[in-house]
Amino acid sequence: MENLAGLRRIGVLTSGGDAPGMNAAVRAVVRTASFHGLEVVGIRRGFNGLHDGDMDLIGPRDVANIIQRGGTKLLTARSEAWRTPEGRAQGAEHLRHWKVDGLVVIGGDGSFRGAHLLAQEHGFRVMGVPGTIDNDLYGTDYTIGYHTAVETALDAVDRLRDTGASHERIFVVEVMGRHAGHIAIEVALAGGAEEVLVPERPKPLAEVAQTVRQSQERGKTSSIVIVAEGYPGGTDAVARAITENTGEETRVSILGHIQRGGTPVAHDRVLASVLGQAAVEALLAGRSGEMVGEVCQQLNYVPFEETWTKRKDVSTNKYRCARLLSC
Amino acid sequence: MENLAGLRRIGVLTSGGDAPGMNAAVRAVVRTASFHGLEVVGIRRGFNGLHDGDMDLIGPRDVANIIQRGGTKLLTARSEAWRTPEGRAQGAEHLRHWKVDGLVVIGGDGSFRGAHLLAQEHGFRVMGVPGTIDNDLYGTDYTIGYHTAVETALDAVDRLRDTGASHERIFVVEVMGRHAGHIAIEVALAGGAEEVLVPERPKPLAEVAQTVRQSQERGKTSSIVIVAEGYPGGTDAVARAITENTGEETRVSILGHIQRGGTPVAHDRVLASVLGQAAVEALLAGRSGEMVGEVCQQLNYVPFEETWTKRKDVSTNKYRCARLLSC
Amino acid sequence: MENLAGLRRIGVLTSGGDAPGMNAAVRAVVRTASFHGLEVVGIRRGFNGLHDGDMDLIGPRDVANIIQRGGTKLLTARSEAWRTPEGRAQGAEHLRHWKVDGLVVIGGDGSFRGAHLLAQEHGFRVMGVPGTIDNDLYGTDYTIGYHTAVETALDAVDRLRDTGASHERIFVVEVMGRHAGHIAIEVALAGGAEEVLVPERPKPLAEVAQTVRQSQERGKTSSIVIVAEGYPGGTDAVARAITENTGEETRVSILGHIQRGGTPVAHDRVLASVLGQAAVEALLAGRSGEMVGEVCQQLNYVPFEETWTKRKDVSTNKYRCARLLSC
Amino acid sequence: MENLAGLRRIGVLTSGGDAPGMNAAVRAVVRTASFHGLEVVGIRRGFNGLHDGDMDLIGPRDVANIIQRGGTKLLTARSEAWRTPEGRAQGAEHLRHWKVDGLVVIGGDGSFRGAHLLAQEHGFRVMGVPGTIDNDLYGTDYTIGYHTAVETALDAVDRLRDTGASHERIFVVEVMGRHAGHIAIEVALAGGAEEVLVPERPKPLAEVAQTVRQSQERGKTSSIVIVAEGYPGGTDAVARAITENTGEETRVSILGHIQRGGTPVAHDRVLASVLGQAAVEALLAGRSGEMVGEVCQQLNYVPFEETWTKRKDVSTNKYRCARLLSC
């Protein structure tokens, strides 16, 4: 394809919470750039490293054998410095020094805010790639890392089901999702959970306890309740309400950070590969200030602002299906 | 929802090659039926069992704790008897005897032909659910079992990459897909393979060997070539061509039937749950003679005939991406 | 072998915390008994079910396809009733009613106390099989479930390492082991952890913090500290001490009940098979009041009392090796 | 510990077929050496690299984050050059040039022959560490890589059981083991196989077929027969004999090279760590010309010659147990 933007060297960084598949996305960016004759600078520790000038040239062989690695070899970090115009100006200075004329930012909406400011204040071409396990980004059906996090949480739920069934216990399991219930609903449906609680659909705890009680009256001797991290009131309150209403002991399991790591599943590697390629080709085609996602298996471009001003709701169909099938 | 079709008792069977997630689909059919006040008859060994009258009533507790099991508890088999009008008439007789007035068939296009004939010749309401690892069914983005088969094959490729890289060897890996390259392309892209060969895109073997040689000239010391089972000429011919053209030894690995089994991944359990529910609700709404699939995360109904008369092509974008990123 | 004890029908139960491989042990008991011409009664919910008379005859086909299942199909429970002589007398009555003349108890030292009392007070022949993830039983190199729990915890640590390395963070990870550090030491050594804390080797928290600081001074940017559940003072205190002494944020991850479930690894299935067979053959040979374990790959019989009066220490070699190799 | 041998710099190489855990062993060698004040030279591609002088200094940070990686970062290869005295003399020359005064060789008995010749002909101190998936080395209960290979093969057998049970089929599964049946027996016992065939215990094929037929007569509708790679006559002959004697179709599955790769299980990482440490400390203590293994959880030293002149038999107990429990 034609290099409409006249690019010669682009930068790439990963930012925000790490997500399985970020390495695959970096690999795709580096190799696509190389394929189209561009050089690539790898920036370490996200905007923090951009601010500090912590970067180096990387080539296709440097990203060999990382497609299957969890985490991010470019590292990631929060950046206080990037919150100030001075901090961003210094980052822009480093980019000019390194002769970087385009940037790919892999991360979530917080990272895209940082990218947006860089583009606006300093005129750099920037494209975003959605990398976050929470799947809470508008403009893409799925984010990189989401499917792996779902599998990790589901594996844990399968294990808890084994022990829960053997002891005829009730487990309340907290999965990740500070503002969104995507992981919770997918895991609940796939794990055959008796109830699922997500921030997007709050309900009275008495109703939750009743669901569990009814499920036991129908002959179920163990139950699993999935709670998204960000559910109002918190996971312990859910467990207490169940105990109070059913008289049954409950066990709480907080899955936590294990959901961030691990070898990415095929879906995340493929999505990362496709979107990493697309981000570079979008820069070549002259695009900027957008995240590239995938909707209905087609590339989809949305302005950075929409990733934090618009919301992607959880699937009502899956939410209902999870509840119906736990009967 | 209203029971427009006046159904009281439905049957369910799994047919053709087994696929991970079939149990989740059976569970969804049984529980959705129960939720809507219908009884369910579970038919064993596909159309073979329908012909033989090998069936029993099953309820919501009978499908407890199977959502995570590979294979199919209803068993599956090829049926010679079903190829004849007499055989099908006998199956219809059994259905009438059991007072079954609707049927859900979980399987591939061969199974839908059998379902189609039953519907046409004997007036039964039948809905199909796409269950096959090959993902080669028109009318649905994905089939139940496909994502699990991809993960199983990918895990094997990751392992082969470990040993291939240590010995600096070339591996030619055959994955399933008698007529379709969906698994091959997904695994190649996710596994970082150097080349992928699918029946839909045949190419001269000399070109394949050249790709491998060039990849070695770029500094790669090991290579993986993914070949779909149904690739013209076969996997051994590919290996021979590479050896002849590069002078390098190659190892062939046929992954085979392990790709059929195993705990289904979340995606397959969720798809099976959603489509199992949808098939029952379609029967209730008066639909028949169709497969229900999912396209762009929406339910999609296609007449049985289209599942074998129309083709779903492999993704050209992913095919190209796999090749570009192996640079 | 000869049936020296003149047995005709034996019982089997699982008791205490469930452990992966208990199903494999039950299968081995049932099939070995069948092989030697004995009938088997499966008792549900441990001593609770024995007290309640909750049992049934089971045969070789009833234990088909369970060797790979986590949890225990016979269920398990705590039993208040069994703490009283009256409760145990009632259980003995049920055994006589069912004509059970030998019993295999699969569990930990608490379960063996219950078995011991039954043998002493009511003259039943009882053999014990060590089933507990903690590996804290004297008289056997390993307990059934231990190796699976180690793999589950190690998989979690590998995942935490991915995210810890990406964010350059310190993780404090609590693994199971209320009184014993076997899991902790094995996981620390296999996971390349920077420090491991077990109840058998308490040390000042300041020293722990110093180890972490030194490891960072040697260039490590992320650290993992493994803490056994029963470590004096608890996991949170460890994390606080590290933060106070290094000035670095720490994240705590409590792995919890996921370590109890899951498909057993080969080692646990094999050990369960060998010991299940051995327990039945010990009853046939006239033994009673003992646990059968494996030491140096040979069967080893110890009186029940020794399982709670004697201690098995953690491996000093592995403990030292874990620390030396984290340099 | 005291450096009795006056060592200052040691070399390490991996040789023969790669095995999961070799990286953990290399890490242990490097870090133990560093702990005791020694420098380490990493030699690439086994004796081939030693012959070619393909080596470099490596330190503790170079082996960070490899304990969990399959394969070997030092690479491995067959070496024609090492078969000649001239070839070995050239290797010795390189070692002298690099001032290497001790060597750790990680591999199987073929590798130990090469090590033995180097020690004898050129007076180098050499210690061996048993790294091979086949577990066929005298002098150690287990070899590094064996337990991971067993898990990989067992996972495949679990998957085949899923599809075999669904289709009521007979599967004949070939696992690795050119001269030894350790993997086959462990997998057969853990996988609940109906029959297992190992080179150490040949039997008439008619008897095998009869076992399968009898197992079907007892009500089993699917069967799994495990065959070690080196079984006389080969796997296909086994399958044909079963088909001819039972009239049932059989499917053959050759698991092949996937058994070599993958993240090592805890057991292999721990064994590799312990033996890597022990090999270096043995050199320091003045030992040479031996392999260090583990017997009954204690270090065990055997002269190199015994690794190929003495045999380790398969476990008769496990072999019998596998057959008894398949009843």
C-alpha cells in the first residue's frame, strides 16, 4: 500500500493495565511496519517511558517468539508526568529527537486520552489499539486480552465447581471488571453459574439470595454466584446477604490479578495481530486520532473521544440466557 | 414467550462428528424447554438411535454439570438406516410413539440433510444447531466446537515451536479441516506460523518451499507450516517439497483426533447455550426446517438447504495477515 | 491373592477437604474389590453419610470415566455426629445392616481419627488412603491431590509473574497449607519466587523485606513472595512489612479454593490408583487400623495414630534451593 | 561450600533431544555457579557448538524468566564431529581457550558418552544432569522432562477419550519411548486405558485383541490402547490385530513431537533446579565423570558408564495396576 502520510519511522508503546495479547500486537506493529519499509521505535513503560525518553529501535527479529507470551515486553506503567502539558511536551520532544513521525498506542481509554492529548497538542499522528481485559471499550466488539481473562476466570470457576459440588457449598466468586460486567456475564454463562451480578444491572441483594434459595429448592446442592469487581456494595455484602437469607455458609473467592496474565488464547493473538497490522496501515493511509477496533469481523475506526464518551453495554441476551439456563 | 406451535414435548439429538460444546447445547435445549413448560426426550446415537427408538425423557437435573464436558453424553454415530425412506419412516414412527412434536438436531450439514428429510417427508418441526469443529457451515460466523479445536491445535503448535526452535527444525503440522481451512488459518496466525495451506487457496508447492527458504534467509532458524487436512496432495507431499527445495530435514506432525475432545472453551459453551436456547424458542415460535446460527452476535436463521448449497469462505484478511506477520 | 480376612463386602468413603484424585482412588477401590470378588458399598458425605446410612452398592461401571474428574462423586462433609460415641455406634449399626465387613477411608488425619475410633470401638477392619492437598501426612512421600494443587498454584504464579514483570511490581501470593509449607516450597522453587515463607521456618519480617530489597538491587524489577496460608502473622502483614521496608507498593493475591479443584494430574491419578488397590488388598490380607502410603515408590503401612502424632517436615534441600536460585 | 577443585569458570550445554525443564536446569547451573563465585560459559547446540566454539559468558540475569519455558535456550543438536577424536580435541581446545575448567552436560545417555570421552581424553571435569523425556536412565528415579511429557500425553488421551466415548470407538494411541515404556505405563494408568504395550513386556497381539474384546463384553463401549513408540511390530500392527479380532474399527493416534514441548510442570522444574545445583556443587567438591540423579528424594551419583550399561526397568506394580483397574 501507498505511504500517503510520508512516514519513515513510527513508535509503539503499551499502556495501562497489561493484557494478554499485547505482545502479539507489538509484534504485528513491528512486522507490518517493516513490511512497508518503516522503522520502529519501541517505547518502554508506556507514557512514562515516552516522557523519560526510554526507547530503542526494534526490528522483526526482536519480536520473534513473543506472540504466545503474556504480559508486555515493552512494560507498562502509570504516568503522573503525562498528566501535565509540560510532561507531554517533553515526550513530544523525545519523539522529534528520535524522528518518530507516527505512534501506535496499545491500551484502554485512559491511554487513549493520553494519546489524544499528544495528537492535539503536538500534531503527532497517533492510532490506538484496544488492549484491556475488561472489554469495556466502545467501537470494538472485543478488546485484546478479554478472551484470555475469560478463560482464566472460567478455569477457576470450573475448579471451584469441583470443590463446591463435593462439599455442597455456595461460592461467591469475584471476577475482574471495575466498571463493566462483560467478563462476569461470559464466565457466568459458560460456567453454569446460578446468578451473576454486574454494575450495569444492579438488583436488590434479597432477590439474589432468593435466586440461590430457589435453585437449592429445585435440587441443586451447590451454587456459584459470579460478581463483577465493580458491583455496588461489593462481593462480601453479596455473600453475607446470601448467608442471612438462606442460612447456608458461603465461601468468597476473589480471583484477582491472575486474570491479567497467561499465554493468550487464539482469539486474542489473532485480534492483536489484525489490529496491530491495521493500526500501522491506518497511519500509512493518513489516519490519526482514532482507535481501530473490529466490529462484525470488519475493521472499525472511532475517534479517541468516543472511547470514553460512549458506552458499550453488556449483552442483554447473554445476561438473560445465563439466568434462564441456571434453572 | 407464547407457545405458538402448541408444542408439548420435543426431542434432541447430536449427530455427525462430536464437537466440544455439544453437551452445553443439549443442556441449553433441555433447560429452555423446561423453562417454557415443555418435556424433552433425549435421543441417543443421533439418527441411528432415532431409527432404533433409543431414547428417554430427560429433565433439567439430568444435564447438570455437563456444560464443561467434552464429547456428547447423548452419543453420536453414523446412520446407514437413515439413508433410506424406510429407515426415516421408522424414526418418525418412534417420534410419534413418544409424542414428540418438535426436534432439535445438533450437528453439521450432513446431519441437517437428515433433519431436512425428516421434516419434509413426515412433517415434523425440526430446528438445527451448528455443531462441528470445522466451522464450515454457511449461515453462522462460528460453529460450536471450532474455538476449542483451535485452542487444542494451537497448544500443540506452541509445543512444537518449543522443540522446533531448540533443534532449529522445520515442522509441517496437519490440523483438521477436510474441506475447509478455518482452523488452519486461525492456528497459523495465532501460532506465528511461517506458512499456511488451505484447500480454498491451493498454491504450487515450489512456492511454499521458497517461502520457507526465504524465512530462513531472514534469520529464522525454525519454521512451522500449517496444512489443513484436506489440502490437495496431502501433508507428506508438502514436507517432501520443502526438503527437496531447502535441503533441510522436515518433521511431520498430524494432530488428528485430539482436536475433537477436551473441555470446551468459554466461546463454545456460550455459543452452544445461546443457540440451544434459540432453537427451542424458534420451535415455540413456529419455525422449522432451519438452522439457527449467530452472525454479528445476532441470531440468524437459514433454511437447511443453504447449509450445504452455500459456502462460507475463509477470511482473506486473516490469511493475508498470517503471511505478512511471518516476515 | 487369598482373602485371608474372609471379606465379602467393603465400604468406601471420602472425608475431610476434597482433593483431586479422590475419584481415582474410589475407582481403584471399587475395581480392585470387584477383581477380587468383593462387593462395594459407596458411602456418601463421609462419616456424616455413614452416620445417616446414606449409602448404596456400586460396581465397576459406576466408576467409569471418573478417574479424570476433580472433587469427589461420593461427596464429603464435616460430621458433628461422628464426634460422639453414640454417633459412631449408629454408623456401625448401618455398616452391620449393610453387611459391610471392611472399610476404606480416603482423607486426611482428621478422617483417620474417625476411622481409628470406628475400628477400636466397633471392631471394623479399616484402611486409610491419604487424600489431602496439603501433603502433611506422616508415612507417605506424597498425598493424593498435592501435585494437582501445586500445578494449579504454579499456573497462577506464572500468570502473576507475567503481569508483575510488565508492571515491575511485587506480588505476595498466599497458597494453601494451614499447618504445612509443602505446597509453598514446591511452588516457590518451581515458580522462581524471590522468597518463601512457611510455618515450619518462621523468620523476622524485616529479613523478608531485606531479601526483596536485595533482589531488586541485583536488577530484578519484579518479585514474587510465596506465603503458606498458615504462616504466623498472616499474608497481609508480610505485604505491609515489604512495603514499609522497600517503599514499593505490593499486591496481595490469595489463591484460595481454586487449589482444591480441577482435573487431577497424572501423579495424583497414579498414586490414587496404586493406593486404592493397596488398601483393598491390605484388607484382604487381614490388615486394619493403618494408612497405606508410598515411600520411595514402595507401599508403606503406618498405624493411624502415627498420622497425627508424627510429623513430616518440609524438604530442607528444596527450601534452600529455592532461596539460592532466586539470586 | 569450599571450592575444593579450585574452579573459576564452568561451561554448560544441553544435548540430545530437548526436554521441558532443560531451561530450568541451565538457570540452576548458572545461578548456583554465581552464588559460589564461579563464572559460566553457555555453549550453544550441544557438542556441536562445543566443537565449533559457539559459546559466550552468561550471568544470573541472562537466565531470568526462563524457568517456565519449554525447549532449551542454549539450543541442541546432533554432532557428527564429536564422534571423532579430532572433533573432541577441537572442543577441548575451545574450552581451554575460554578458560573453562569444569562442564555440566544436560541430556541423555548419548550425551553422557560424549561427556565421558571428553573427560577421559582431555582430563576435563564433567558432571551430567539427566534431561530426557523418556525416563530411561539408570541412576535416577525420574529424568527432567518426563513428567511434562506424561501430562501432555495424558491431556491428549483425555481428549481422545471424550471423542472415543461419544462415538463408541477404539483408539490405539502411540506415545513416546523408543526403548522404554515409562511414559506409556504412566499414561495408561492415569488415563484409565484398557491395555498398554511396552517394549519391556512384549505379548502376542491376539492377547491384546482379546483384552479389548473382553472389556467390551463387560460393557465398555469405547477402549483406549496405549502403545510405546518402540513396541516391536509397531502401532499399526496393533490396530490391525484388534480390528481383525474384534471386527471393530480402530483409530490410530500418534502423539509425536508435541510430547517434547510445553511449559514444564512443577516436578520437572524442581528436579531440574535441584540437580542443576547439585551438579555445580559436585564439581566444586571435586567430583567428575558422573551423572547426578535423585533416588528416593536423595541425590545419587553414578559413573557415566552405568547410564548406558545398566538398565532401569519399568514399574511392574504400575504395569499390573493399570491392567487390573481397567476391569
